[in-house]
Amino acid sequence: MTEHRDQQLRQLISLLKDADFHSGQKLAEELSVSRAYIWKLMQQLEELGLEFESVTRKGYRLIKPLQLIDAENLSKSMAQRGLSDWQCEVLLLTDSTNEQLKGEGFRHKKLLAAEYQSAGRGRRGRQWVSPLASNLYWSTGWQTQMPVQQLGGLSLVVGLAIINALGNLGIKGVQLKWPNDIRYQGKKLGGILIELSGDVAGALQVIIGVGLNMQMGATAAKQIEQQWMNLNEIGPEISRQQLLTEATIELSRALELFELQGFEAFRDAWQEVDECYGQKVTILQQNQELKGIGAGVDATGALLLQTGKGIMPIYAGEVSLRFRH
Ligand code: BTN
């Protein structure tokens, strides 16, 4: 998609954001294009997952009001909270924010969010459903000298930072399913995808991708194969902008502490929100199934699994964990 078209779509969304009717004629005048062209742009927005109705003689109306994330405001609020050295960027459309932050795009303390991802990625090669302006999709760039072997607990630390951010905004009761799922009453609210690049012997470039379901419509959600829910079902109502700011502030604090003290500093906090603790679980690892009961995590963030043969540490990576009932 060209930058110009991107700009037009952004402008169109801004005009429609109140969810009142807007006539095709008025929209065409605002964008200095034809009504037929507005119709074409609306078709594109629909393909990207934006839900609206179109009524003869009234025009177009969004099903829900929406607010796009504002990068400038984001930078301002973060600076007010002491994070003036962060760079914030918000794209309207991208393939995957993790992908965009790789290589040339990488910068330490960079927050890159997008309103839509055409190829959002989940763990273990899964797709991450990312309809337009409904949820939060963002990646954080963090450069570290920590040895790669000590990064096992990182996705847990990120999860805890998100829980803190939600708690600060009044959303309580959210839990974490080892190693990277953010859940509420057994349903997935979001997930974390961490990717590493750089020199294993020197500085590592860490890309921390987070996706959080906030107000996803039913049409887009049809593609999701597991139990999921939106944050706006929990309450109190919070904006995507507020949550993104709060999450980045908490994440920045957590990453600084993690670098200084490792996962040990987070172990107690993990216990408070550990959904697997005392639960029967099955671990799937390279076609092998391991059954046991969740017994917390060790000082590196490895899952402790109580099995018939004693307690076994399970390291994150290409493993998947399922609950047994
Ligand atoms: C999972 O639970 O499987 C992890 C989901 C991670 C999704 C986020 S959305 C922003 C970032 N960009 C991606 O392509 N993936 C992550």
C-alpha cells in the first residue's frame, strides 16, 4: 500500500471515528477525491477488518466509535513519566511489528505499534489475528548485554509488566499461563512473542512483541481457534492509548530490574498470577508428551513440573502447555 493511500485511509478513519453517519459527498470533499473513490477506500477498510454500515442517502457509519493511537501524545505522556529517551512510532498498516523492528528498523528503547497487521505472528508459527484499530499490537526494541542463557524468564517478566499496567488502570484478576499467555478466567486476552537477534557473544537485540485483544469484532475473531476474550469485557473501560503508555512504562521498569537482578526479583510476583500452579498440565515438547502438576517456576523462570519421577524444570522455547481436566 502506498504512503499516500495510507494517509487517505488514516484521514478517512479520523472523519468517521465518532460512529455518526457521514455522507459520501462530504467525505469526498474533505479528501478532495470522488465519491466512487471514497467507496473504494471504504471497501479497503472493510477488508482490513473495520466494521461499518452504509445506508442510502445517509452515508457511512462505523459500528463502534474509535480513536487511533497517537504517536505524538504517546511520546509526550511517556516523557512526562520520565521516559523521554524512548522513540514511539505508530503505523497504520504493516505486516508484523516484530518484523518491522528487525535489522535496520531496530533501535534500543523503541516502541513500534500498528493499527493493523497483515501477517501478525504468534508463537510456534501461529497467525495473530490483527484487525484494524481494534486491539493493541506493538513491539519494543531492547538491547542487552545479558547472556542469552539468562533470558529464559524474559517473557514472564513482560507478562508481569502487562499485569501491573492493567492493575494500575483498575483491571484486576488477570493471570499468566506459562510462558507467554495473558489470560482472564481461562480465556486468552493476549500473548507475547520474543525474538532475538545479534551477536550471541556481544550485545543482543531483543524484540518484544505483545498483542492484546481489546475490542475485537466477531467477524475478525472467527479465525481464532482458541478460547479468547476482549479486555473491554472486564472493565473499567480503558483506551488503547492509555494502556500502551502504561504498559511501556511498566515494561521499561521491569526490563531495567531484570537486567540488574535477573528473574529472581520477579519470582514472588509470578506466584501471585500463576494460572498453572497446582493444575494438571500436559507439556508438548518435540512430539513428546509430559504430564504433571504445575509447581511454580525456578529462579530462571523455568516451569517446575511435579511428575511421578519428581520435580522437572521445563524451559520455554518450542514447548506448548495444555491444561488437563
Ligand atoms: C502468542 O500468544 O502466540 C504471541 C502473540 C504475539 C502477537 C504480537 S502482536 C505484535 C507483535 N507482532 C507480531 O507479529 N506478533 C506480536
